[in-house]
Amino acid sequence: MMRIMSDEAPLLTDAHLPPPRTRAPPQPDSGRAPKNGLRLASLFSGGKDSAYAAYDAQMQGHEVACLVSAFAKSEESMLLHSPNIRWVGLQAEAMRAAPPLLSLEVGSDDTQRELDALRLLLRRAKREHGVQGVVHGGIRSEFQRSRFAKICDALGLAVVSPLWMREPAGQYMSRVLDAGFAAVITAVSAGGLDGSWLGRRITPDSLAELHALSERHGFALDFEGGEAETFVLDCPLFESPIEILDYDTVWDGYRGRFEILDARIMRHA
């Protein structure tokens, strides 16, 4: 992975992309994808929405051929996920189909530079993995959706948005839990969410607490507005769950983050 570090934020080219990871060929995805399914690149952040969108796309008969992650410079990005993004490689290794991960770290807060990085990664995904479309976990953010769609249109890629305006936030969150997703809260930035939520796993009980807090303080229960971020430890996409071995928390009285310092895949004996 190469960091782009320049006050001028130079235009990105294919030369900035890291070489492909060498790994064993991925196993077949159990033959679920029918002939009319698409080979997709998953815009993957490691959080619940991107992971659930990839899972939902597979349930619809598509194949997730690779993961694409552009690493934001800071948590101030309006386009990209930031907390614990460097651990998406471990999540990719934990997945059953072992999809290759294409990633690029962007050394600029500028939204256009982030879009440039995504365009390069998706161009590479199309060239190297034959993807026909992109799946992303947007729920209501027109800012993100319109910009992703513009890139995909220019590259001739279909856009699959399984979560877009689909259902109320509470129903969606319950559906994520019912599907077997285990995720921890890795950042909070909203009234009603204090430092005690950092590192907490989302369970039916904690979801009930969040629902009450969201009604009292007015934040979105699915965190679509950036009120909180999550990291997936286990889900139906994974062959084995992830265990957090070490972490740190930062809390400034209004917002905070849960930083994973060490983690591993819990291999079956």
C-alpha cells in the first residue's frame, strides 16, 4: 500500500496502486450465483453496512469477486469510512470465498482525491477480476450514492444498492442481527452516545438501548448520518470470527473512537 503525501494532492495514476496480493486461488462461492447474476466489486469498509450489502447481494444471486477499500486520511471524510479501516485485510482473510482485497491509502482530505482513488481501484477490479458492477452499503446518503454512481457509469459498471431506502432503521438493524452479524461500535459522535458505547457489541439488548436513545436524542438508529461506526467481527460471509486482542479508546467528552491495536482470526481447531 502506498501513501500519497503531498500538499498538492497529485492526480492519482495506476502507478500508485499496490501490486496484487499473492494468495491461494479463492474457492467457489457454493454455486449460488445464477447465470443472470453479476460479478461485483464490494465497496468494503469493514463496517456492518458494507458487509451486509455484500451478503445481501450474494443472497440475490450475485458474486462478490473482490473487495475495494480506499483508506481515508482522517475521520473527517464525508465519503469514506475511517475507524479501523486497516483491519479490512484481516476480514478479507476470514471470509469463506477469500476475495482479493484491492486497497489504496489516500493522503488527502479532498473528496475529489478520494473519488480518484476509488476510480482507479474499480478500474483495476474490472481489468483484473472481470467485475460487471459494484455493490455498496449506502442507505440514505445521496452525497455518497450519486458520486459512486457517476464513477460506475463512466467505467460501464452496474450499481447494486441492496440497502438503499429499503426499510425503517430499526427493522434493518434487527435484520442484520437476525442474519448472524456480530459487530462492535468503533466510533461515536452524537448526543446520547457517550464513551461507554465504544467497543460495545451490538446485540438485541444493546439495540433496544440504542433505540430508546435515538428517540430521545434524535440520531439515526442505523448510524447512517455518521453518529457511530462499526467493525464486523463475524457474519455469514466469514469462515471464522475475528477476536480483538488489544485496543485503545479515545474520548473527548463529545465524541470518541475505539482503536483496534491487535486482532486475529479464531481458526477452528
